[in-house]
Amino acid sequence: MAKHGRLLHSGFVHDAQKEFAEGYITLALIAGEGLPRPEALGVSNAAYLDGLGESVGELRRYILDSLRREDFSRCEELLTVMDEIYGILITMDFPELLAHGLRRTTDAIRGIMERTRGDLTVAQRQKKLETKLNDLS
């Protein structure tokens, strides 16, 4: 790609790297493994950070799927991971030209986390109520 600078810097390569990083990061987080490093994935640091941010949405989907299966086993843990990702990304303060929308992604993460926290709280309360009602029967 070095010979095709316009294509390299058009955003297509960054977006592809971001999606690739997002997939690997999400898989690692769900599997409980360590995060792959950007160098190991062969992606730029900016694409890696964008992928890390985008993985929060995938973790939300995983938590919601777990709640539908009434599997609460990892929901709190993954919500904590989402919060840690937010904590890391909120400290990144780079010009938009370098960050490729990272600030927008970070802002969206906050809302995703709050909705997930609310959904998890409601599901936990509902399960507790169901248990108490079954105990009364």
C-alpha cells in the first residue's frame, strides 16, 4: 500500500483494520483471554483503539443474549470490562485527523454502558422477584 498513498489514507484501510481488531478483541474478551496487541494483529494504533471502542457494542449484545438465556454468570464481569475500556479511551485526546472518530465512539460508549447497566439491573431484579414468587408457591 505504500505505493498507493491516496488509497492507504482514504479511510478504507483504517476501517478494515478497525473491524478486524474489533473482532479479535471481542473474541478475546468473551473468551476471557488477554487482549491481542496492535502489532500482533498488524493494525495501526488508531484502528486498534477504534476496534477496542467498537467491541463495547458487541459486549452489550453478548450480555443481552446471556440475559435472554437467563445466564447471569459473566454479565457483571463484562460490564466491568466495558467500563474499563471507557476509562482507557476517555483519556485519549488526539486530533481527529489521527483518531479517526475515536471521540465520537467514546461518547457513544457511555450511553451503551448505561443502557446495558439498566437492562442488567432490571433482569436481575426480575429474576429475584420470580424466585421469591416461586418460593411462595
